[in-house]
Amino acid sequence: MNISIESRDIPVNYSNETGNPAWKGWRNLVNLKETTVTLQHNNGDRFNTQFYWIQMYGWSPGHTAFMDGCSVVIANLGLHYDVHTGFLVNAPRKISFADDMRAVITYLADFEASSSENNRRLAIWRSALPQHFDTKDGDYQQWKTCSLLPTEFSPYNNLYEEQFAEFCDVQQRNQSSSECNAYEHVCTVNRTSMDYPTVYKFFVDNQCCAKRIDPIRNGNGSTVTGTILRWNVADLFNVPLWHVDPRDCSHFCYVPSPYEAAFERLGLLLPLP
């Protein structure tokens, strides 16, 4: 069997069907990173799939337009929010982590609930990777360097639990006798809520995206129930020595081993075809 991998940048063009981003500058998408993996079997069978990396420095509901063709969405949020103030850093206005987290859960539940017989969709939430700054919880503080001690917890992951508990079956999940249930939530959300930055609110506020808002308005109501899988990998990365550069206490750029273990967990999490 032969495996080939190709990557390319796809330029992003904002339009009235994607909506314009909430701000200008470096938080906008310039390119979508596309990776195509092709498997060529000796018997002639050929399979390929595409992966896209859609970068968000904070929740960007307009960028979900670039995910409409996806079968699996893996989301993560947190690193660019201040866990002490609860707001996105370097933002033009106060943007609440709690509200953004509500919006992401709503999007993921709605995404999975829109599955059809011919288009199975999966929504996955990935845990935050630990930081190893020389602080009590390892979280970033200016002028702090890396610590050689594992963090007691990842504060973002604790905040996730609070938000999942608002919409999802967290208590039932924890009381279940099945360990497998610990990795999924059934969540009931209001996809047309205007109380926090849902995709629908983005459409209304920007008076855009008619082709995307009409199915929501003409669909099966505002309330939907979907399943979100939890891809928990923080423990795999909670080794300060993975940070080979003492100035970088957040990223894991040169250590393939934990990524291999993380993707093995993802394979176990995904249902068999």
C-alpha cells in the first residue's frame, strides 16, 4: 500500500454568503490549510480524504461557512482567553469566554444533529493542551518562563465542564456504568439564540448569508439535540520537558510522540465505518 500526502493553501474570499469578519487584521483567515491523504492499495483500490485547518483566535462564527462541506469537525477554544478575567485578550471589545463556549457547543450540537442517512456528521471537542509557565496552574502570565513541574490542572478544561453542564447530559454521563459514555455528551441547544454569539445571531447581525440562514428558519425548529464527542488528550502533553525551548511554554512543535498517542485516542473515539 502506498500513502501520499499533499498540502496547499486555499485563499479565503469573504462574501455576502460567508459574512464579513467581526474585525480586521491578523485574526482574519487568509488561507485555508488543506491536506489531502491518498491511500493506494496493491489491488488498485484508492481512497483519499481532506483535512482542513481553520484557524480561530477566539470564536469566529463567520468562519463556519468554510466547514459546511465537512463530515467531521474538531473544535477547541481557550488559549487566547484570559482565564482570570474571562475575556479574549487583544480584542477590540469585551468578548466573554463563557458566551463563546456556549456558541461553540451550540454549533457542534447543531452540526451533528444535521446528519442524514447519506451524510453522517461527527462533532468533536478537543481538550486544551497544558501550558507550563512558572505559575500556580501553569497558565500564561507576562514575563514568566517555563516551569519544570507538571501543572495541577489545565484551567481551560475546568471551564469547559461548566459550559457543557449547561446544555448537556454531564450528570447522567458521570453516573453511567459505561466508561465509553464518559467521552460523549448529548446536548440540547437553541440554535437561534440571540443571547450569545451563535452562528444564527451572526447572520442576523450582519444581514447576510441567506442560503445558510434559510434552512435554520425553515427547518425543524430552534431547539436541536446533538451528540458531541470529547477528545481528551491534555494528560498526554502534561510533560514540561516537551517544551524544548524555554521561551515557549504553550506550543508543542517538535515532539511527535504525544501527537501519535493523541491520534490513536482519536481513532478509538471515532465510530467504525
